Amino acid sequence: MDSTPNVIAGVGLADRPRKSRWPARMDLAQSATGLVLGLFMWGHMFFVSSILLGKDAMWSITKMFEGYFFFGKAYPGAVSVIVGAIFAILIVHAFLAMRKFPANYTQYRTFIGHRKLMAHEDTTLWWVQAITGFLLFFIAAVHLYQMLMHPGDIGPYESADRVWSGRWWPLYLVALFAVELHGGIGLYRLCVKWGWLEGKDANASRKRLKTLKWVLTVFFIALGLATLAAYMKIGYDHRDRVGERYTPSWVVPNPMEKAK
Amino acid sequence: MKIVYTDVLVIGGGLAGLRLAIGAKRRGHDALILSLVPAKRSHSKAAQGGMQASLGNVAKGQGDTEDVHFEDTVRGSDWGADQEVVRMFVNTAPKAVRELAAWGVPWSRVRKGDREVIINGQKVTITERDEAHGLIAQRDFGGTKKWRTCYAADGTGHAMINTVADQAIADSIPVHERKEALSLIHDGSRCYGAVVRDLITGEVSAYVATATAICTGGAGRVYRTTTNAVICEGIGHAIALETGVSALGNMEAVQFHPTGIFPAGILVTEGCRGDGGLLKDVDGHRFMPDYEPEKKELASRDVVSRRMEEHIKKGKGHKSRFGEHIWLDITLLGEKHIHTNLREVWDICHYFLGVDPVKEMIPVRPAQHYTMGGVRTDPSGQSPTLKGLFSAGEAACWDMHGFNRLGGNSVAETVVAGMIVGETIADYCDKLANTPTVPLGLVREFVEREQAKLAAFTKGGGREDASLIKGEMQDLMTAKVGIFRTGKDLEEAVDKLQKLLVRSRSIGLRSPSLGANPELVTAYRVQRMLKIALSIAYGAAVRTESRGAHFREDFPRRNDAEWLKRTLATWKSESDTLPTLAYEPLDVTRMELPPGWRGYGAKDYIDHPDTPERQKAVEAIRAQYASDRFAMQKALMPYEHLLPEVLRGKNERIDERF
Amino acid sequence: MAETSNSHRKLRIHALRYNPAKADDTPRIQTYELEEAPGMTLFIALSEIREKQDPSLQFDFVCRAGICGSCGMMINGLPGLACRTVTKDLPADISLAPLPFFELIGDLSVNTGKWMRGMSEKLETWVHSMGQSTDLKRIEEAMDPALAEEVYELDRCIECGCCVASCGTARMRKDFVGAVGLNKMARFRLDPRDKRTDADFYELVGDDNGVFGCMSLLACHDVCPKNLPLQTQIAFLRRKMVLQGTKG
């Protein structure tokens, strides 16, 4: 086996004479994964909040993702595929974003001091992003693992039971704030980082983007709290019948399933 | 004892020093720059309006040549300049601008077609030629017949020093920042380098070199009200003076810029007036045409400053809580022009005055601006009396400005002198005979002498306060050695400055540390600054005539018969309290442009006895060579032999191709 | 001229004092009281303190006109040019500290020059003519007037260090070139006289010490005393460098 590349890279000369292209790829990948996750998060919030429109609405959305309306039969495995993809993107994103975190105590201490002295909004927001990102390593991982392994447990009762009787609500409460802050700030930062929506007057558009970002964050957190409350209420009312699945009254039970 | 060796030691990291070092380095000699501050922070950076070079690209510059630039400069100098040097300068200036263009200076460029400008308070449409499109633009400046001042908005010096300092970095020229030369090491006939103090650690060491160049800029801070940066304290001048051998020329020639913002004294560029701005009095009346019908606001700086002060004396100044001032009105130039071509001016007005110059007038009053005098050199930039010592830029008396410098000629001088002296200093270093045998004992003696002087401040038991003395000196200079001078005031100033000098010899420190210590710096500098102040005041007291910026109310006429000569000040002994003055006559019989009326300012002057005859001779030559300006010039006053070979040759223009 | 309404306030300047050359020195805040004067800038105030109260206080001023970039310091927590900061725009209690990140010389004085030189050497911040020589006797090469103005706009940087001191990335990672360096790359990239290509610029800033290190906190943009369009320029450079780094 030719060990030449290993020797050259091993002593730190991989960048000669030309610089590696990986930093560019990683920078792009971090933003791209962030963009996907950020947009997914907003969509996700709309889907789960369908519970506010009623159990039937939420059921319909769930079944739609499971392919029920296309195939006439639910395939919860479809959810697993989406969850798996998001999980993979999340891992890539987290891995890339980690590069930006304070790497040791000195850096940590320096940044904290810097943030406090400067009291500069976008700097503080980055810190919020870093902390929420760190939290999401765990929260999102737990949530996604659950969804990956039990894709069928999504539904008005199924989810509500998990939230209440399964005692997931504290996790979701923290997750709500972490995700909305992290994603909102992240999407705003993507715009200023790449110069999107800059227009003629970059300062004015940045101000507008910032306002928009806050409006959306507040909106989604409010929506999330209402949604979580709705599931908790349903879960509480349903606490004696945990495990019962929800079926809208208007759905004709599948004879095949009934036969089982 | 720590010694650093190099070929060329450049003291001062402004435009002149940087360009000189680049020249020497490119010729294969090691160059090292000492600078009080990072090079890009030098005062060259503050030059706003532009750099004169007769490119003649703009419509209003058409017909401009070295000849016109030469005449403007000599007239501006009130015939105090060395005309050969002026010739060297005007011929190199276009090359300098073009070199800087190639190096990356973002010169403002000509746009073809019609554009509206303000001339003499009126809107005028000018049509720029198609063939000039994209070439370097020129604006109008005081004392010039043609629009000649090349500019990068109003951050010309800034753009220039960014570029030149970066070239020095590209050429790996070390700049030893925060280092101050305390004295020149010499044996009375030859200079070996300098004793240098590190401003961070306080360490004193020796820098030994084949050639040493003083490029330290001006000495404006001997005055209270000045546009100069706080580092422009004339220390380069002083260490040359303190050798007792090299002389300072024409120190009494001090320029006051008409438009320092009032009261802070921060400069707003001559470009304000060049681009059409007007000076107005308390009644909103534009008064300059009353005094100077020909050039109005754009007479030379000495004349405009004097007229402003004269007008204030008549009670026409605007009275504010800080005193009286004149108004500079650029509102007529319009918002777009101010925001593109005068943006530093806008910044300065906004931050320091809370004034929006688009809508409001700017309070201004003349402030000390430029030191025409300096280390006397020959046309090659070398001291005629101390071998191995060179000087370039504002620190030098080369002498292309005489008794008044034209706006735009100083940044031009920095790079032009840097180019020329960079070559001549390389020529000097090329010669084996000039490589010194360094007397290390002498080096050590100089280092120890400076260390002892520093120690005396901390242990000498003196009680005088350095910053108090400095303040008294500055007040005295502004009050008594300003724009209008009289024998009585000047004698009083000389007398008081001498007393201050004596007092400065027993300065004591409140914070007696030899390391980084601002008080110690003030202490040793004020002793040197007083010698510069005395050279100015004493030179002014003795010169009983008015010439250029030196105006004596008791001797209001220019007197070529007695005073067509350069003042040379030397400081013979450490115990002296006055410089020794000598005079170097200017030879009328060799002048290309014999003395006459400047075209603005006072019309009466006393002729030199040689002038009429020379005038006749000049006219004859002009008639003989009327068809060939180059042959005519050569016949009038050959100078090209003085220029380094690489810098010789005609300059191409749109209207003059070769 | 704007009149001051509170021209005789008693100002309390709380300056950070520390001499790193002294082995036993500890950083501390020293308070100086002085009477505010009309039109007073921090340059005037600090000079007065040094002249009348404490000759040992270290700080840097050169042009005192906001054009040389010497006097960057933390003014009430934010980097700015002290010389053009007018005291009437500040509360009576003014906190002054040296710019972080740069080597501290003492008190309010930091060695920005040394860092800037290193940055310039690393990024080769000069026009690379790639061997093209210029005949100085000939008419200069024409340049589009609008382009010249754009280059000048980016050339207005005064290397005061405020952007670097305000940069969260630079504070954590010492090798980051900062907005000053990235802006310079954008300036030379724009300049047609510089013959370098994006491949060359990628070699200089195509890594996490360069443009990919930037986390877009934009404090640089917000504190820049010259209002340089740093946000736009860094975003532009990022796009170009990503394009360069991902093609082929």
C-alpha cells in the first residue's frame, strides 16, 4: 500500500502547494443543511399544529405523510425515511457547526466576556444559537430516534399520549424554544452571510430581515406553545386509555385491518 | 550595546520615507525604516485634496505642461525656491502619479462628456474629451493656472500611503514601528546612523548605516493651532540641527492653511475651494474677490490666509464663543459632489462640528499647516555639510517650495523626492568608498550620551514641568510668530523661547520611569522642539522683508536686493540658546524665471540688481527657441543632469505625444 | 455650530490601567474627573488628563481627525475612534479600555500596527502586476471611472482594528484575518490592475482563517468607523470563494 499521502498529510503538508477545497465545501454544506433543517422545522411546526384545527385535521396530515391518501393504505415506514434523512442532515449540520463552537475554556471565557462587554445584538444572537444548537444535539437526537423507531406512533391520541403519559412534554417544551430560536436566527444569518435579499441598501434590508425574524420566531413559539398545550390537554383527557389509536368517525375501517 | 546594521536607514515612515526605501531596496541595498507609528498612520495620510502633476487630462487642464507647473511653483514660492530642483520635481511628478496608478492608487478618473462644475460661484458645463475617458482626473487648486491636482476623492494621501506602504511590505522592507531617533551618530563630517529609543520598552540602541535619511515630515506642533498630526513635532529637524554641522534652511517659512476648521484646527481640503467653494464673512458676503480679483479664493495659501485674517481684523469675522472665524461655503457644490468627492470633509464636519456641509457653512480660520523649511540638502537630497545624511519630503529643504508651498505640491514632493533620492542614495551606497568604517567607540559614546540625558530627567532633580513648557511654547508661537509678524513680537518671542529653553534643561518627571512613559517623551522632545521654535522665530526676526508665507507688517515688501537668499540655521553648541544664522544667496543670473510679480498678492517689491539683466537674457532665449519648449528650457537652465537617469525623459500627454 | 446644552458637566472617565511590562501589575480601572468643555472630544479629554492629572496614562493619537486609525479603543464597551468621539454624545460616566485581541502595550495603547503588517504579509495586500512593467513616460492605462470609485470606497479602510476587536471569531481564533483582511481581498479582487484570479485569492482566504471562518456576526460592519460595506463585501467574497472551491 502506498503510504505517501498519509505521510504528507500526517505532517501537515496536505495543503501544499494548493489549498484544500474542503473548507469551501464544508462552508456550503453547513449553510445548505441549515437551510433544509430551518425550512423543515417551520413546515414541521405547521403540521403538528394542525391539532389546533381538530383531531381529524391532524390525523389527515399524518396519514397524508404515511401515503394513506395515495395508496389507500398507511405506510408509517415513509415517515421513517423522512426522519432518517433529517437525522442524517442534522448530524452533518451539527458536525460542521461544531467547528465554530468555542473549543476550549479560554475561547469560551473570551467569548462570554466579549459578548457581555459589547452587548451587540447579532453577537448575542450567535451565542443563543450556539447554546440552543448544543441543546439540540441531544433533544433532537432523542426525538428523532423515537420517530425513527416508532413512526406509526403519530396521531392525535398517539402523540398526545406520548406528550402527557409518556412525559415527553418537558423535552418538547425545551425543544420548542431551542428549535425556534436556533432556526430563526440561523435563517436570518444565512441571508446576511450569503447576501440574499440584500437589495440596494444592505443596512435597511438587514433591519427588515431582523424584524421579520423576530416576528416569525414569536409567531412560531406562540403557535408551538398552543400546540403543545393542545396535545397535553388531549393526553391528559386520554390518560386512562393510553395506547388507543385515533380514527376519525368518517373513516370506514379497513376491512383487511378489521379482519386482523 | 545593541547595534542594528543596514545600508540605508530611513527615519520616518511617511510617503517620502517609504518611497525612498523602496527605491534603495530595488537597487539592491538593504533599507530599514524607523517610524514613531505604524507607517500607514503617518501624517501623509492626512493629505486630502490631491497631488499636482501636469498630466493635462481634463478639459480645464489642457495645455498644461511641466513649464506651467514650474512657473506656478516658483511664483508660489515667491522666488524662494531652488529653480533647478523645481524643474526636477515638475518633470518627475507625472511619472510619480503614473507609477502610483500602476501600483494601485484608485485615482479619480475622467468621465467623457458634459459635466456641471462650479467656477467662480457659477454653474458651468465642461465637456470632457472622449480620448481622456478613464484617464486620471485633475481638479483646480490654489495658485495654479491649470487644473492639475490629481486626486482620489478627498482621501488622496490616504490612498497613496496605503499603496506605497503595501509596496514596501511587498518588497519586504522592515518598518521598525514605535521607534524614535534621539540623535544622529556622526563625527562632524560624516553621519553613521542614529541612536534610537524603543517607545514601548524604552530600550536605547544604535542603528548604523551607510546612508541615513531624515523623512520625518513637518514641525507643526511647535504651534498651538495646527492642522498637523500630534507626531509632527519636528524631531527629525532637531536631530539634524543638533549635529551642529547640518543646517536647517528657511525655518521661518511656515505655511498657514486657510481652512482649518474652527476651533479644532483640523484641515478641510483646498479641494473645497478648488471645486468651487467660497469664503464668506459675517454678513454672508464673498470677500475674496474684493482683495484678489484675479485668483479670488484660489490665490496661493499665504495670500488667502492673510486676506482672511485681514478681513477678521476689520471686524468682518463671525464671532463665536471661541473667537472669530470665517465661513467656508460648499453648499453650492451639491449633495452628490460632496458625498463622492469631499466625503472626508463631510465626515470631519459631521463628527467634529456637528455640521452638515451639504446644508450649512463650515467655520474656518487659518491654522499652521506646513513647514517649508527643513534639513538643507543639495538636489540629490544629501546634506552639503554632513556626508551620508540625506533628507526628503517635508522634513527637507530641498528646496522646491521656497517661502510658500502650493497646495498639492507637498504629497507630490513626498513621492517625487522619494523616487529621486531613492536613486541618489542607492548611487551613494553603490560606491565602495562611501561604505563607512564604523568607529564603534563613537557609536557607543553617542548611545551613552543619550542614555545619560534620559537618566537626567528621572534622577536630575529638576522641577520644571515638560507639558507646561510645551504649552507655553505653542501659545507663544501661535500668538507671536503667526501669519502677521512684527519685529517687536518676534523679539519678544525669541526672548521668551530662550528662557523656556533654559528652563527645559531642568525638567523633572512626576512619573520617573525609563520604559514606556509619555511624560518622558514630552520631556526630551520639548527640548528639541524649542530649538526648532527658536530657529523659526529667530530666522523670522532677522529677515526684515516679507516673502511668501513670511509676512512682516513692519517690512511688508519683498526685498530681493537684500533677502533673495536662503536662511541656514545651525546649532553650534549644546549650551547655546540661539541658532547661528548664515545665508546662502540665490543666483538670479541662473534663474529660468527671474523674480517678478506673482500674479496675486502684493505688487510692490524691491528688485534684485541682477534681475533686469537676467530678464532680458531670458527673453532673448525665449524668442530664439520659441518653437521648441524643450530646447528653450535647456538653454534657459539645464537641469536634467541632476536627475537620476531612470527618471529622465519627456512625459507623454494626450496633446503631446512622442 | 452645534451648541452644547450640558457643556459644564463633570465627566468621570474610567480608564483601564495595566502595564504588561511590569511583572506585578494588575489590571484595574482608574477614574479621572474633569470638567467638560464645549466641543470636547476624547482626544482633548485624555490629553488634558495626561497634562494635568496623570502623565503616565498611555494612549495613542496621531491625526486626531478620524483618518489615521491610531486611537481605536473600547468606548463604553464598543470599539470606536476616540479622537472623533465627542463627549457630549456620551453619558457623564465614560468607560475606556484598550481594544482587545491586539497586543497590549499599556493602558489604552495597543499594537495594531504589528498585527496589520502581519495580515498584509499573509494576504499579500498589494497589486500583483504579474510581471507587467509600466513605462512611466507614457500615458497611464485608462480605468472605468465608476470602478475607480468603487475601489476607492473599499480602499478607505484605516486599519484601526475596530472590526477585529469586535469580531467574535477573531477573539476566539487568533489566526482569523478579520473583516479588515477580507475587505482588502475584495478590494484587490475588484482592481483590474491586480492580475490575481479567484484561484489565487482562494489560496489566501479559502479556509477557516479566511472567509470561511467568518460567522457573520456583523459586529465589524456595525462598528466600522468608515462605514465600509463589510457585510456585502464578505458575503460577495464568500460566494466567489465557494464557487472557486467547489468547481471542478
